[in-house]
Amino acid sequence: MYISIGGETVLRSCDIVGVFDTDSVTVSKHSRDLLNTAEKEKRTVMVSMTELPRSFLLVREQGEIKLYLSPVAAGTLIGRIKKLK
């Protein structure tokens, strides 16, 4: 099954490793390090260039973990995933 994460971006739900709220997660140094490392390694995908990211998703694509920054709230994305099950 597929899930819309904002803009025109759609992901396979089975590839999603985790969904996180940017406000609560960025408080942790480890989470900030993860975000910074993903950006430096060019594994970050901005879903929308016009809206601020409200969540980020860790996604397994072709054996590599990518980080998608989404304008959709984490709670909304989790709800969409639960509806698929």
C-alpha cells in the first residue's frame, strides 16, 4: 500500500521505518545529529519547498535509509498508516 506524505510524494508503507515529530525530536542531540548526518550524506528529501517540515520519516529505499521531511504532522501520517492495516 502507498501513503501520501505531502506535496506529490507517495511512499510504500512497507518501506517506512519510522515517523517522527520534528518539534519533539529535535530537542535531543542524537536526533539533531541524525538529521545533520543525513543532510551531509545527501540522504535528505524535502517533500515541500514552500511549507515548513512538521515531521520526518525514515524510509528504507534500495538498502539505504533516507530521511523525508514532510509538511504533514506525524500524528496524521501515523493515522494514515494505521488505516492501511
